[in-house]
Amino acid sequence: MMQRKVLYGVLLAALLAAPFIGAYPVFVMKVLTFALFAAAFNLLIGYTGLLSFGHAMFLATAGYATGYSMQTLGFTPELGVLAGIVAATLLGLVVGLFAIRRQGIYFAMITLAFAQMVYFIYLQAPFTHGEDGLQGVPRGHLFGLLDLSNDVALYYVVLAVVVAACAFIVRVVHSPFGQVLVAIKENEARTISLGYDTDRFKLLAFILSAGLAGLAGSLKVLVLGFETLSDAYWTMSGLVVLMTLVGGMGTLFGPLLGAALIVALEDRLGDIGEWLASTTGVAWFHSLGESATIVTGLIFIACVLAFRRGIVGEMVARIKPLRAS
């Protein structure tokens, strides 16, 4: 327990110092928003055992709600983010009411079906501007005081919100509510026999996960200043599955690590390709930056075949026997 606290303390200190040690604030903020997205997804798959193939719809819904409310309606950043969270949470309620009564692949396919419906709605809706998306979303002033157009100021706001959200997830996981979710994942029939209304618990977990994913989407729009259909597409839902799988499902730190690795890889894939091309003389590597889907697919296959528990899960599995001895 003490080692975990020290690790979190070191990580937080590094994040606090990041803007002053050469880190690009916008890139780190992008990593933080995807880390929160993965952590929200992990609350559902890692602790409740529900696999959603449509979590991108919550990210995109919040992004569009925040972007539209700030750009067109003149909302302040805090109200814009709140609008995004509310929109994603309400969508989570609607989808959850249909999905939670099904299990396994049927649950996953219902979420995928809803996500595709949402994608095509956003493709046609006038307020999303179709394939062009929302561009030039203003950052505004937080509570009318703090100018968020300053990257460093926005960085610390995003960091504070993400840390608070992750702390909330930790609290939920270790609460009696969280323990019931774990019981549902491990043996739902036995949990029902103990008198718990598992559908109600699963619905609450789904709504919580959707709202937190919405928070990630709202922050992402503030950071990048735009929202596009790519956030609503099924590949984004697949990407968050990959992030969680690489880091380790059912672990608190795993999705954060997985998100950081995947985002960093996608950002630097072109540079890696150029280095490989110059080292090996294989011209194909020059186009590696345009082959992100192929690379992430290979990573997914490697995770499934080689280390199903993810990086953090494998580390924990190896450390436990050492502690026992």
C-alpha cells in the first residue's frame, strides 16, 4: 500500500513539473484526457465485467455538447464542461436501460448498435457541421477569471480535474458499491442470491462510466479546440479497449499507463518509421506514420496472445508471489 502511494506521489510530482521540464502541455493534456477515458471504460469492463463496444459515443456526445454550447451559446468553460457531462450521462442512461438486461456479446452488440446510430446522427445533424466538425472552439475564462487560452493555465486545470476524477474512481472501486460491482463480475448469479438487484447496480455503473467518459470528451475539446466525427466512430471505441487491455483491465493504474503508451505511440509513429527506414533501409517504414491502425491492431493481437492481464496486471501477478515468499 505504501509503495503504491509513493508511486502515485512520484507520478503526480512529475505531472506538476511537466510544463517546466520540456514537456509540451497540449500533448500531455491529450494524454490525460485519454487516460481518464480509459479509466472510465475500465470502471465498466474491469470492475463490472461489462464490455462496451460503443463508449466513443459518450466521448463524442460530450465533446459536441461542450463545443456547441461554448461556441454558439456562449457558455463559460465550466458550464460547457457541465453540459457535456450531462449530455453523456443522459445518453448513458438511455443506452444502459436497453443494454444492461443483456449479457456478454449481446450487451456488447447493443452498445455498438447505439454507437453507430449516434455516429450517423452526428454525421447528418446541422449543429455538428458533419464531416467538417466543430472548429475553433474557444477556451474562454474559467469562472470569468482564469484565461484558459494560456496552455500552462489550462494544463493545471485539466490535471486537477483528471486527478479528482481518478480519485473519485478509486473511491467508487473501494466502496461497498464497488465491491458489489466486483461480485457481479465474478459471479452474478451468486450476487443475485445474496439479495442484490444486479441490474440496478450495472445500470449505475454504466451511467457513471458514461459520465466520466463525457468529462474526458469535454476536456479534450477544451484542449484541442475542435470536435470531429472521428471521436464518434467505432475505431475510437476499439482504441479505448486497446488502451485498457495494454495497461491492464481491473487495475487502477493500468488504463492510465495504456492510454499514455498508445497516445505517445500514435504521436511518434512517424518518427519511429523514419528511424527504422534509415536504420534498416526498408522504404516501407517511411509510411509507418500513416499505418497507425495496422500497428495498433498488431499490438492488440500481441496483448491477447502474450499478456492478457496487461502490463500492470502482469507486474502485479509477478510481484505477489515474491511478497508471499
